[in-house]
Amino acid sequence: MSFVYGLKCRECGRQYAKQPTAGCEDCFAPLEVAYDYDAIKRAISRAAISSREKNLWRYKELLPLDGDPVVGRASGATPLLKTNRLAQALGVKNLYIKNDSVNAPTLSFKDRVTAVAINKALEFNLSAVGCASTGNLANSVAANAAMAGLPAYILIPFDLEPSKVIGTSVYGANVIAVRGNYDDVNRLTSQVADRHGWGFVNVNLRPFYGEGSKSVGYEIAEQLGWRAPAAIICPMAGGSLISKIHQGLKEFEQLGLLDNEVTTRIYGAQAAGCNPIVDAVKRSSRQIKPVKPNTIARSLAIGNPADGYHAAGVIAESQGWAEDVTDAEIVDGIKLLAETEGIFTETAGGVTVAVTKKLIAQGRLDAEELMVIVITGNGLKTAEAVQLAPPIIIEPHINQFEQAIKGFAATSSL
Amino acid sequence: MAINIVIPTLLRNLTGNADLVELEAATVEEALHKLDETYPGFRARVCEPSGDLRQFINIYINGEDIRFLDNLASPIPGGAEVSIVPAIAGG
């Protein structure tokens, strides 16, 4: 059963029927799913949620499917871990990691959005699905399309990391590498979606797709014992995830599911080589000035972020902030998380850890307050970003081993 | 010299469903003016009342975003393809 009564323009409020739609016909702004919250309030409870399977469908009243999910049944319900050694290294007390680098089936938060979008494609009887992607979405659309038995058309920048290309092709998807950056891919995809009646998850299925990201917010609150944290630090590419996490917390508050008021400050993280949303926040503006991306954080390299306008607004209204970090700081962030918490994240996670460090140093995050870092992707997909010394090679003799470990003791950093 | 303007689905109810419009214009501003003459209301759909391009729409000249050029004053070379493309979500 669905509690969705239609779609609504986020900016001008115009209402639309529940169907694949790219944006508002009047102002071109993104559309959002409109729910009957009164009916949801009567249907949902902590007890009902707690009794269900551990995946994102435990919040099904707040997700826009009409029937039961066919694909993405294992997505969501990723760990929320209280850090010990990372918190110590950063000089804070209550630092948690929401670890979507182990999401299913393709090891990024995108498994949440495609779980919703591909199920909607099936409900709308669309003949094929597709997306424009910087990699993680490509992986996830390809995997879920395979499970749904739908052909997939995936457009990516031609110079994407090899693991992200293989992690798409392996599912039998039709992969098209476009000579250009992600913004070029986006432009082409928008025109392809106009011409073919397929379901492009980030074009005409976009209103539904974004809803999957709200489950990050629901899970953080439930895993903290039905509480909203003081601060959330989240990476930004297109700018959708960060505002959807905030929306998820606000929905839980509205439905009376939380013990505290949502006063969560939202902090956005980008790479210095692609920081259009950070730039807007620092100008106290919502207007995005597009940039030409140049960063190793390929999954965040969107120079003209479509949801940047909204993200900048959510950050400002929550009294948060946004920061950016250099490529060297990103690699240090990846290593710090790996060496302190045993979590190998991709470049986007390096951005988030490094920005958190910067925000703590700036005094924007208090050492005692409860903060959550959102780690959105897995390090094995961008392994080449981290240049590490090769292992020492020895002959199989004990004395050579003893000699080798003397060198390790001297270089141990933590 | 003539240029081609690629019209997205969301604007085709104004152009009688035409997905490509050929006209003569030296700048984006002039092209929008001519589109508005032929298809009344076209400019108001693409631009804010202030005259600026709407936040959620992009215009490209041969693939280059006019925000990297001279916005609505950007010159259009003869024979160029001008695309009007609504913004799409990240991926």
C-alpha cells in the first residue's frame, strides 16, 4: 500500500501525477514525492519498524513504492559505528560513522536510491533503465537492472576508474563511455532520456530515486536509539543526499518517532577541485556557480550540481557549514580512516573524513557533541587513488623476516 | 548564418512539439528573443522575471555551458548547435 498522492515541485509547489517526470514544467525545479503524512502517522510506529527485516524497506511507509520491492531487498541497514581511535585522533568524544561502504549489492549509498528507482521502473512497466554516472550509480543501476531482468544503458565519463567500469559491465549492462566530464555526460543523458522512453534513474525517475537517500537519516536516528545527532558531515556531489538525510530526520520528528527535537547541524564536504556548493555556502548564497572539476574524488566531480541550490539552503537553515579539501588531504583522510577504524573508503569518504578534521580544527564541531560522518563508498573501487609503498619482498628465510620487521617498527605512524 | 536550437521535452508544448528550431541569431539573448516572437511565452519559461537564466536550466553552445562564457550575452558562431537542457540529478 502506498501513501503517495503525487509529485510536487520543490520550488513553486505545482502538483503532478505519480508518473516518470524529469522536472517541473513551469520552473524546471526538481519534483518531490508528496505523502499523506497523517495516514502514515496512523500506520507507522517504532514497534512496527523494529519488528521488520533489517533493510531500507523497514521504512516502507516513507518510500514511494506501490507494491512490495522486487529488487534491492538487501539494501540499507548498514552499520553505525561509534569510533574509538578515529575520535581520539581527531580530539573528539562522540564520533560515529554511518558505513555505507558495505551497502548491498554494490558497496555504496547509491544502492538505496536505485533500490527505489528500479522497483519504480518495474511498477511503471518501463522497457529499459539507465543513468548518467560518475561510477557508483552505474554499478548499482547495472546490478539491480540485472536482477530485475531489464536492459540497462549506462553513460559514464570515458576516463572513469577501471574498477567502476568493470563493476558495471560485469552485470551485462550496455556501457557507453562519453568523451567529456560528468557534466557533459549529464547533458547527453538528458537528451537521450528525451528521445527514448526508458527509465533514467537520475532524469525521469529522479523524484522517486532521491527518496531512497532518506533512509540514511532514518537509520542514523533509529541506530542512535531514536535520536537525531547534533551534527552530520556528508559528502556532496549533486547535492541530493545531504538534503534527503535532513528530510529523513525531519520526517521522523514530524511523525513523533524521535525522543529529541531535530536541531542537527548539516555540514557538507567537497573536494577543493570541485567545490561549487561549498562556494555558495561561503558566499551565504544558494546560487551555484558551475566549475570545471579537477580532483581525484571522481564520484564527487559534478561541476554543475542540480540539487546544489537546495543543499546550500539546507546547510544554511540548519546552521551548519561546508568545507573543501585538497587531493593530498583526501588521500590522508582515506588512510586515517583505514588505519584507525579498519574501514577502507573511496575518495569521497576521504573528502568527508578530511573535512571533518578541518571543521573540528576550525571549532565548528564541539569535542563533546554527537556527530556522524557519512561514508558513502568503498575504497576497493578507487584503490589507485592511494599510492602506497609496495610490500617488502624477502626470501623464505626467518632471518630475512627479522630484518624486514626492523624497518616496519621504524616507520609505524600510529 | 543559421543556428540550430535543441528544444527539450519540457518546452516542446510551446514549439508545437518541434525538437529542433532553426533561426538566425548572433547571441543567446537574441536567439531567446526570436524564439519568444515565434513561440510567445518561451523566454519567460527559460528566464527569471529578473531576466537571468533560471537556476534549473542550462544552455550550451556546441557543448559549452554559457555560464562559462558570457551568459545570455554569449556570442553564437554560425552553424552552432545551441542546446537548452534542464538540470538532472547527480550520479
